Amino acid sequence: MREGGAFSGYRPYAAEATFLAKLLSGPDEVIVDDPNKASYFIVPFLSSTWCFIGAPKTWVRCGDQDPLSHLLPLLTYFNQSTIHRHIFLGTDSVGNLPVNFQMQPLLLHYGPTPCGPGQGPLITPPPLADDLPAPGRWEFSSKDLLLFTADGVGQRPFRREVLEELLRWQHSLPHLFVVSKRDQQGNSSPACATCCNTPLAPEWNHQSADAIIVRRQAH
């Protein structure tokens, strides 16, 4: 997951590992031995990392895989009364995850989700790998940018339309919007060389850390 330096299109797929590590490093009272006292059950299977290792260059990775059938015998307290309290980890777009994971009531992922009322997913932001402090509850006021995006277009006409619209906003409000188009190699595209305030790859991590809204894709 180290490809790409401080900014990497690969690193977000392992954000679930950071999430799990933070839970495990919580105060002693966070983890309980008695299941009757547990508010939630964490399923410590890193599904996004597992999918990415199996198919790192594939857009739709694990939709037809079924790791849950192997996990269920290990989930001692997984039943009809506790299913809504089991948190599954899958920090990827929902469509890239195994279908059985997509259907879980509590799933950590990047969104979007078709779930209806009462089925609340957990949306995680892309992880940062530099020395900048993670934003806290009241730190959005210190952000200088409204939006940072580094998106690939390829053969996706709808994504191209979104990018062109964002570029128009960047042209009007360069102090609030940073928009960068990426080619298949993950570099700034020459097509955007004249875009105002377009960052180079080494700057991406700092730009994304300084933005309230972050949108990043590898290609």
C-alpha cells in the first residue's frame, strides 16, 4: 500500500486496518469480555484489503466472492437479534465488495449505499499518511479549501461532465476548489495543465488534508 508516496490511490483500500487499530487502542472499558454488555460486535475481517490484494487493477473486484460463508461459523454471537450490531469492515466503494457484505446493516465503506431508513452505513474518509493532524470535531473552521478532487476520467462520460463542472467552479472560486484530472498512470493529465490552481501529485496529500470535502480515485 506504499505505492504513490504520501498520496496513493491504493492506500484508501486499507483504511479499515486503521479503523480497526484505533478501536483496539481505545480505553480498557471499550472492549468487554461479556457479550451481553457489548453495544457492537466488530468483525475483524479486512474485506477491502482482501479484495484488493486479489485483484488490485480491477474496478469491480469481489462482487461474486463469498467470504462471509466461511466467516459465519466463526461469528459466535451473530444471529437475528444481533445482526444489526455487527460492524463489517470494507473501506471501498460498495459495489467492489462481496454482495453478502453489501447487504449487512452496519458496513464501514466509502458509499454510496442503497440502504433504506434504519440501515445506517458507516462512511469513512480517505486516510492521510503525513504529519498533519486528523481533523477533530471543531476543526473544520481551520480548513482553507471547500473541495479537493483528483479524479480519473478514462471512458466515463458522466465523470467527465462532473469534472468539467467542478473545473468551472474552480475557475470562479480558486481559493475554495482544487480540481485535478489524472491519467492512467496516476499523474496530472496534460489536458489540465492550464487549469488554475491544479496540484501536482506530491501536493495532493496536503491539498486533501486541507479540504472539507475530498474526492479521490486512482484512475
